[in-house]
Amino acid sequence: MTRHMPTITTRTYDSLAFKSLRHAGLPPVLARIYAARGIDNSAQLETALTRLIPFDRIKNIGLMARLLADAIEARQRLLIIADYDSDGATACAVGMRILRLMGADVGYLVPNRFEYGYGLTPEIVDLAYTTSRPDILITVDNGIASIDGVQAAKALGMKVFITDHHLPGDKLPDATAIINPNQPGCPFPSKYIAGVGVIFYLMLALRAEFRQRGAFINNKEPNLATFLDLVALGTVADVVKLDDNNRILVQQGLKRIQAGLACVGINALLKIAGRRAQQTSTYDLGFILGPRLNAAGRLDDMSLGIECLITDEAAKAEQIARQLDALNVRRREIESDMQNSALSKLESTLYAENAQIQAAYSVCLFDHGWHQGVIGILASRIKDKYHRPVIIFAPGNAGEMKGSGRSIPGFHMRDALDLISKRYPGLIVKFGGHAAAAGLTILAECFVRFCEAFEATARSLLTEADLTRVIETDGELDASDMNMELAQQLTRQVWGQGFPQPTFNACFYVESQRVLGEKHLKLKLKKIPSNGVSVSEPGSISYDAILFFYNELLPNAIHAVYRLQTNEFNGKTTLQLLLEHWSQAETQPID
């Protein structure tokens, strides 16, 4: 498969937005960074809870809150049906914790992905009825595609409340009530809210309903901000776009974690990972805590992760955190083996034998030995390496394959699967997801036909230019801006999907370099001025830099994409450049 060198471009920004931010007092470099991310007034950078979009903007939320309050007052049995990823686990924990505070009789059930698959299926409905006999099923982070499951629940006399954020299909389930910002006719402007955000909003509406009923006259009203640590974790781990509203949720949750006010489960996960609560960042939520929580759903049972988040016993939380950490180690080992296997398939037999396959616009792979719980991570790794939409399949139930897809800009994965299902009726058993990620089930006998249909769809939706990875940066930094103050200012902001952490690019002379621990490259760099001034002139500055997971020496001059960061070592904090990409510089330094 042909791989192209990435193209490095500088983000553009609206000049009026830049002027507005400068007028509000932001320095030029920050005004440029924020304007390039769609910020056009300084109010968008404020993260007070009062700036959250009101809950009553969500369609049906008032109705669901009233029905839920009625059920709680009538002592009806509630059962949360969760998803088996971090978003589903945190959403379940938010629902369990707050509903219990509201006096609800509530339990939860999370499908084992290997036995039941995703969502409210008829099989899960039967299991819920047999084990719990609930009056009401409440889905979190799933349900919008569960047409058959809702029918099965109604036939057994159970009501279904759906809370979800995934994109709906052409037909909605016949549930008692549905809240989903992406359902038709919902005016809620934050369409990228995670499943945990949706259930949190329902809890805000439920509290308002109970307040109206006078439930808190003699009882203390619960402070729902207490649970924003869970909302922040689920939002970041689910890789949803950090729009203004999501950034408020995440920032407020991070503040609680950093202040030592997180639930014991999050604290235990931080402790087992060797991270300090006071320095927790979105990176920690997405790449340290999220994978450990997800490991339960990928390899075992997400009930383990949910129990970690709903317990108030520190000892129990630490015990579970150790189990989750061990599962994550095992997950990494399985992933490494699968990745080696997949790359071998791609670079030898499947994609190296003829020019037509080498020019493929997509990747579809299957192996009988691959683990169903890890195919999503593998799809992400292959997508990053080849910059193609990727679907990885593993064996599913008898006669079926389970697939997990990851996509690139310009290719909406869920819409592409919808298009295939309409063009080739019966080819896909079921599917669901987002623009960047989706899951599906196909019949094993249809694998080759599906691969051909997926490739044809990719070719119809993508251009050859789309297959070249583009690295967007915020341009060059003046030497006067390459300082600790800017690094610390950037560290305090919430960055993530759709609101990317700032990166910069420049040419550097490599003064010195050495390999640390046989894994990482530690460098001393001196910036090569674009005006051709000698880098050895008096006053020119050298910068410490690090290139992680790279142990070969670089050429004398490089063009690098980097992030500014603070580095703590031996009690001293210094400025460091974190290299994310490099190539040999065409410009050689002037001696």
C-alpha cells in the first residue's frame, strides 16, 4: 500500500476573530491559536458552570425527568443498560450515583460484548427481565438503534428510557421517551456531547423536577457538580469533539480531580498508573485512565470498571484498579501481537502482490485469531499508519464477524456503512457509530463482498489527495514566545478532539542527542532563523527536546513539528520541546 509523506500546513484563522481576541487582552500568539480553533470572542474561553447550555434545550428531557420522578416516588425498579466502553461505564456510574441520591431503587446491567454484543438487544432484555424484573430500562450511551430490543421490552411490560448520543438511523425505537441531541428535531446545539454528558443533563433535569415538587424543602439538594470528574473522564475517553459546552464539562471535572475531590475510583486509577492528581490533564484522562477502564470491557466484563467508579471504599477501588491495570497490560500484549500480524498481512501477501491493491483507498482485514475486544485499537493503529479508512474484523457469534472501523477526515464512517447497507441490502447485519468510528456485524460468508463494497464506497467518497495525511500546526513561534510562560498557559487549557493542542514547526540544528533507556531520544536543539542569521551568533538559544519511542540518531538539521511543555526533573521545572514529527531539513545551518 502506498504511503505518502505527511503534508505540513499552517492553520488559518479568521482575522476578525483574531482582532476580537486581541481587543479582549489576549497576546498575539494566543489570539492566533484560539482564532484558528473557531473562537471568536473571549467569552467562549470561560468555563464557569453558569455558561453550560440549559438542559431544557434537549428534546423530551422534561418529559423523561417527570416520568423518572414519578417512577422513583412510586418505588419502581430501575435498571440501567450500559455500554462496555469508558463513556458507557462513566455514564452508568453517574446514573447510579445520582439516582441513588434521589432515592431510586436502581441497578445496572452491562452486556458482555462477547456474548451479547452492543446495545439493548432482545437477548439483553430477556436477561434483564429474568434477573431483575425491572419496571423501567434506562439506556446510557446506547439504545438509539435498538428497535428490536425496545419491542422485546414492551412485550414483557417494561418501559424503556433511551439516553444516547450516537447518530440515529432512518427509524427510531418505539421507546417511552428518547433524549439524544442527534435525534430529529432536537434543538440542543452541542451535538458532540458524550453519552455521559447526556445522562448528566438528564440528572440536572430530574433534580429540577424534584425541586419543583418540593422534595428538597427538608432535605439537602444534591450538588451534581460533584460528579463532573466522571463526566470529564467519559467525555475525553470517548474522543468526542471538545466544543464550548464539552470544554466546560471537562474543565470543571479536571478542577475537581486536581483539587483532590475525585471519586475514589478515579483516584485509585491515577495512583496505580503513577500519576499525581494535582497534575491531571486531558492526556491522563484519554491515554492513561481511559485505556485501563476500557480494558475491562475489551477483555473481561465492564462491570469491573463500573464497580471501580461507583464504590466509595478506597481499598476496594484500589483492588479493582490493580485488576484493571493488569488487564490493560494484557491488552497491550494482545494488541502488539495483532498489530504485527496485521502489518505482515498488509506489507506482504495482501497488499504487495499487485498494483491495484497497493493503490487501495481502504483497508479491511480479518484473522481467526484476533481478539474481538482489541480490534478497535488495531483499526486505529492501522489508520494512523496508512491514513486510510480501516475496518478490522474478528470472529463473532456462529457464522458472523464483528468489525470495528476508524476513519480519516473526509470519510464519515457511520454514513459510509449506511450507504453500503442501502446499496447492498443484507450485506451488513447491523451497524452504528460516529464519523470517526463505528462498529458492525456481517455474515462471515460476506467478508469478501463487504471488502469490495467498502473499497468501492471509499473510492466514491475520497480523492487521492485525501489519502495523504495532513499535519496542521500553528506555524512558527518567535523566539520571544518560546518560553515557560506560554508553555504553562497552554497547559492550563483543555485540549482534545476538535480543539487540538497547539503544535508549532520550525527548522533546528541538532546540537547534541543521546538515547535514553534504549527507547527515547533526548536532544539539544538550536532554532535555524528563517532570515539566515547564524545559529552560532551571541545570544542564540538552545532548547531541550525529547522524541519519545525513537532510538536512532537524527540528521544535523531537521524540520520539526513540536509542542511546548514543562518538564519536571529533580525538583526543577524547565522548558522542553516535545517533537511529534520530523524530517531532514532542506536548509542547512549557517556556521
